[in-house]
Amino acid sequence: MRRMNRCIADSYASNPGMGHLVLLLTTTGRKSSLPRCTPLQYEVQGDVIYVAAARGEYADWYRNILAHPQVQVQIGNSCFCALAEPITAPSRIADFLELRLERHPIMIRAMLLIHGLPPWSGRLGLEKLGAKLALVAIRPTTNNEHP
């Protein structure tokens, strides 16, 4: 997975269209204190950017955020500092999944199937899936200079 993430991150600058689908999230390693860059699909709602961890609370980038919530985000050519807020409440994650279902129905229904849930299971299915995922709300900080 790290090799694939590195390939995506390396090709990000040369593929400007990728910013519509994927952002680059740079966290601080919880053990190493080194910058760790992870490409993630995202959704924007209002002034908040949401990213979800398919591996739930076991995703390395998510665990890094728990230790160091200050992150850097790159979307296309735009880079900024932000504060990441972990969300684990299944109902809040289900709200996010409903938004994703509206925008990307095939992908979310496939996720439901992968997790052993019927693709048409409605809110109850989304909450069951939400119990297995972790969500992060990212809010740009007032100090948006990119270090």
C-alpha cells in the first residue's frame, strides 16, 4: 500500500485532474515525527473536507492524526495547513456515507457488499458500515501558509 501511495503522490503534480478525486494529506508520523503523505478520496461539504479510513481506526494516517491533528492538505495546486478532527460515531459517519451515496452510488453500494451488507440496506446499513470506518473532518486553519 505504501508503494502505491508513493506512486500516486509522485504523479499528483503531473496529473492536474487528479485533484478533483484525490487530495494529498500530510500527517506527522506518531512514532517517527516524520511527514507522511497519503493520497485519499475526499468530499467537500461547506468549508469542511471529509476523508474516510476504510481500515477504520487502524489506518496509519488516521492514527497519526490522533497523535498530531495538525495536517497539511494539497488539492490540485492548492496547499494549506489544517486541523483534522477524528469522527468515530457511526451516525455521523452514516451522514457522510449518505452524501457519498448521493454522489457516488456505485462505489458506496460496492463498499456495502464488500462489508457483507446488502447494497440497498438504507440508513441502517450505512450505520453498520459506519461502525467499521473512521472519518476525519479537515478544517483549514487561519495560518494557511504551507511550510
